[in-house]
Amino acid sequence: MSDPVQPAAGEGGGLSPPAARRLEYSIIGLGLFALVLIFQPFSLTLFGAGCALVVLSGLINNLLPLCQPGITVRTVINTTLIIAFIFCIVMLLSITAAYLYGVYFVDAINPDTSEPFYHQTFVWGVAAVAVVLAAAFALSNRMSR
């Protein structure tokens, strides 16, 4: 007999126990694969990919508490969107803080000859990704009602 508050595994679009276990093992496996790439002695390209994967797997580790039977896939996707959105906002804030640090503290010693950070296409790309993630999350919430 299933609990009326929490749907039984596999009912109502929730994760089945094998699916929850696969999700958990794949998240952990991604982190281990990233560490293997970092500590391999053959290629700097693989090292760089491992460094990027460590950051990605650190963000994805926030999904580990959701690797339980009965959790809906929509919940996992919404949580992934929120984590990615927060990452983009924090990255934009850190780029801004680094730029302002250079303007107010380093500029007195060594004037900045490069263009401002807000003229960089990478910054606008990250901002666009943040807007798309926020829109996707809002659309996902609107569709679930």
C-alpha cells in the first residue's frame, strides 16, 4: 500500500528506484571521471576539460538529494534550471566585482587600457543564458498548473 502523501515509485511520473539509482550513480560518476581527467599525466587539453567538469559536477551534486524514488522528473528539471540560473548570476556578479576592483584599486597604479567588461560578448552571452533559464523556469511552472 502506498503512502497518500508521496506517490509510489513509478506512479505519477516519479522516478522509479532503478532510475533514481542510475541518476545518483551518473552524478557521482561524472565527478569521478572529472578527477581522472585532472590527474591524468598525458594531455593538458584533458586536464582543462577535467577542470571544467569538476565545476559542472560540483553544480550537479546539488541534485543528489533529489535522487529518490517518487520524485518527479519535472522537479529535477526545475531544480537544474534554478542551479544553472544562480550559477550564471553569480558568474556575472563576480566578473563585475573583478572589473570594479581593477577600476578602483588597480587603475591608480596601472591604467586599464582594455575595453570595459560590459562590452565583452562572453558577458552578454552569460546574461542571455540567465534570461533564457529564467524564462524556461517560468514557462515550466506555468505549464505545471
